[in-house]
Amino acid sequence: MSTTPSTERGQRPISLADEENVKQVLVGAVLGLWDVVGNLTRLRPSRRERYRWRAGPHEGRHEGAAEAGAPERNRSIGIRVDLPSEQEANAFVEQVFEHRTFFTRLHHFVLASDAFVVAPGGIGTVLEATMIWQLLQVHHLVDTPLIMVGRMWSELVQWARASMLDSRLHLVNPEDLSIPRCVVTGDEAIALIREHHARWLHARERHERRPER
């Protein structure tokens, strides 16, 4: 059985000298790849073996996890973006994933996390936090706590309430501004994580008891 050449399927060859048509082919191919990526990211595991929460990148958090003497299944994982000015992964991270862009790095965070704890940070941290906030707002993420630690975040939410809850503009709904859980201390954040982790364990155990079809 012979295959049909592309020219017989209506796709004529395009010379590289034909810049306009070459550009159209490249744009179409890239958009097609985005469709493939979009479809693949719809897939989710039916259940996770481990509970994963994303915290700030500071070394102290990874050092604390390492010194806690946690079981082998509890590990600290680094998800980095490759930048000339970016420091190397610290010594307390057990597994490191490297990304070339902030977009894919953030997407990795979303796929790999069951909760988010945001510490005070710079522009990149604000970008990541607000992106997670938006994904929760539009229900692309469900039952995933967004916990913000520190005064800068409570002031950000206060600003959003003052600036976005204008009935003439219809920018957000009041419930959108209750998505972040703003706390003052790390201990408060840990308490919220433990509370959500307990619910996560209960849901996993219920799933495991369910008879297979």
C-alpha cells in the first residue's frame, strides 16, 4: 500500500524564498503545537501518591525540610528557570527541574502542586501569585489553597478590594477576592496546609476504598 504525497493532498511545496508563505506555515505549525500542548495538559492523574505544596524559593525552607528527618517519600524539589543571574539550586534540594521560560516553569508548578504558599517576594513572585489566583478564579484549579504570608499580600488584596469592586466596571466578583488566604506568620500557613492535607488524605483513602469497575 503506497502513501499519498503531500502535494496530492493539496499541500503544495513552498520555496524558502517565498517568505510570506513560509511565515504562514511556521505560524500555523507553532499554533498547532500549542493545541497539542493544551490537549496534553488537560490530563490529570486520578490520584497522587504524595501531597505536594509549592512554597517560596528561599534556601531556609528547603533546609528546614531536610532537617525535619521526614520519610523518604517527603522530598524537597526545585523548579528553576535558567537565567544568567539565577543562583544555582541550593544544597538542600533533592531534585531539580530546569526550565528555559517563566511560562513553562509556572505551568510545571500548577501541574505538580496541591497547594501554594506565597512568601514575600519581588515582581516574579507577584506574577506567579496573581496567575495562580486567576486560575482559581476561573476554576482551572479547584480545591487548591492559595496561602499568602506577610503584610505585602494582605495590602495587595486590600488594594484589589478598593480598586476592583466598582460596580460600574465589573472587574471582579466579591468572592474572587476571598480566594487568597492571607496570614501573618508561617505557623498560620502551616496550620492551613495541615488542615487541607488532612482533607486530601481522607479523599485519597476514600478513593482507594472504592471498588474497581
